[in-house]
Amino acid sequence: MNNTIIATLFLLFINCFVFAQEQTPATEAGEDFDLYGVIGLFEDAEDLEDFEKRINQEENEINNLDLNKDDEIDVVKVVEYVEGGTHLLVLQAVLSETEVQDIATIEIEKHSEGEISLQVIGDPDIYGADYIVEPAKVEGSIKTYSPTAVFVSVALWRPVVVIFRPGRVIFVSAIVFRPIPPWFLVRRPIGRSTWRARGGRWHSPRVSRSRSRHSKRGRNMYSSRRKTSPTAKKNYGSKPAPNTGPSKGPVTTSPTKNTSPNKTGAPNQKQKQNPPTQKKKKN
């Protein structure tokens, strides 16, 4: 009985640890643009232009990106593509007159039942593979069951109503590298520890991670349109692997020569041993 309880608790601990690791973006750049907050701001926005402003406003604490390392937060624009009942919104950091870096995509799709799904997918180089967030089931939300997926319908969200309006013109962002928009506050990035301390603001039961995509067209629409920047790639800020052992010291990745003895007190096999010299006997 006791062994069963211990085994159950151990499995729960492992699952919690794995889930916690899944919540963490693969790079520091992924920490600097909060995809949970993207969903919250999209739901509250009036339209795509309003949403674009919200993700860049300092008080909303979504954007702390500085991928070109000019000591100024990068402005992020929204690029829209439409195919049939699928709207693909690409969130791009504008780094220069010629360079942009995709941060994430928002896939919004109308399904055969008339309900509409929404997912935010982080760029794999920045967030890791299949980093997907979506609206979660809460009181008052509409949970829809389709033949392929279960999702919360966003058909009544104001920006969704606008983008599916008949005869609507596709949104074209006015953001360029220079001059910056008059509403964008030029500011320095917030320090890493301070930014991490603020990271929980947008994490709530209203948003959850997903292991699968609901859009049938979104992936194909994006595959030929993805944009990356060599400048940004150098500045993603890779994060060290989590330390799961008792040691508090830093993890060393460069090869070092091991000259310490092993636990038995015998010399390490990798350490070269010089045979003892023998004195020759005189005849």
C-alpha cells in the first residue's frame, strides 16, 4: 500500500516537472514576448489596428524584445493573410529597413459547424517546437466539439467579428522601422530578473497550452511565408538546461581534463598513468 502511494506521488511529481518545463519558452527571446498576454489583449481589442497598438504598449507588459541589440525595445507589427475561412496573423519584430523576425502566428479558422477556433503558435526557433496557447474553458465560454478537436469558440470576440465581416479589406500595418509610430514609446528593455518577476501577470485559467493545432490550413499557409533574421538569431539568448541535481555549481559544456580520483580512490581511467621507474642493479 505504501509503495503504491509513493509511486503515485512520484509520477505526479514527474508530470508536474515536465509540465513546468513545457511552460517555459526555449530562449530568452521567448520570455520577452508573452504569448499568454497576446490572447488576453486580442480578446479585448476593437480590431487588428487596436490589437497591434496594445501588444506594443509599455503598460501591457507583453513586449520586452531587443533582437537587434540597439538597446531599444523592438516594435512588433501584425501581418494578415487570408485563405477561405482561415485568417493567419503573423506577429513580426521590425529590426531594420530590411530585416524582420517572426515571433508568433495567430491561426483563426471558421469550422464547418460555424464555430471559430484561435491558437497562438510561437516561432519554433524562439519558443521551441509546438509551443501553442489557446483560450481555455471558463464560465461563460462556448466549448465546441468538432470531429477533429475540442476548442473554445471565439466567434463573439470583437476582432474576430470584424475580420469575418463580408467585404472587409485585409489589414495592412502602417509600422515601418523608421519613423516609428507616434504612439510607440521608445524605451530600453527591462532587466531579465525584473521582467521574469512580472511574467505571471497574464498566466490565468483563461489561457492554456495545447498539444495539437486546430487549423487545417494555417500550417500550410505559413510554411512558405515564414521570415527570420540572421541578426535576431544571434540574439535569441539561449537558456541553460534546468539543474535537476543537488549540485549548485554552473554547468560546464566545454571539454575538460579529468584528473580527480574516482570514488574508490583509484586514479580515473582517463588520467594517464606513468609506470614507476625501476633502478638498475649494479653487477
